[in-house]
Amino acid sequence: MTEFLWVEKYRPKTIAETILPSHIKATFEQIVNGGELHNMLLTGTAGVGKTTVAKALCLSLIHISEPTRQAEISYAVFCLK
């Protein structure tokens, strides 16, 4: 049986599951629905959810992306691990 850190076990998997201000969540959902990933710089102090939002964004884009963009997004997820 594989054990996970509780942080990884309960980390939100989608942008909708994250706890963000509504205008920021709406911006990220527009990116997911549009399927176009822009350059972003996520900043903040430790523990505010930068990595969680980045992983959720990448996972959401993987599920709706076309196969030709799969490698680019998969590389981004690999870099976040």
C-alpha cells in the first residue's frame, strides 16, 4: 500500500476545488476553458498555494487539451514535481 503525505492526498485537483478570491478563480477558469496557457508568474509567501494552483491548472489543461499540446503541458507538470 502506497502512503502519501497528507498534503498531496488532500491537495485540490482542479481550479474549482481551490480556495481563491472569485476574480482570480474566474481568470484561471477562463484560461482552462480557452485552452490557451499564457506566461504567468505566481508570487506570494510560503503556503499561499502557488504550487497547488499551478498543478491544478496544468492538470485541468491536460484533460481538455489536444494531443499535440500534451507533451508541452506534461513537461510543465514534470517540472512542478
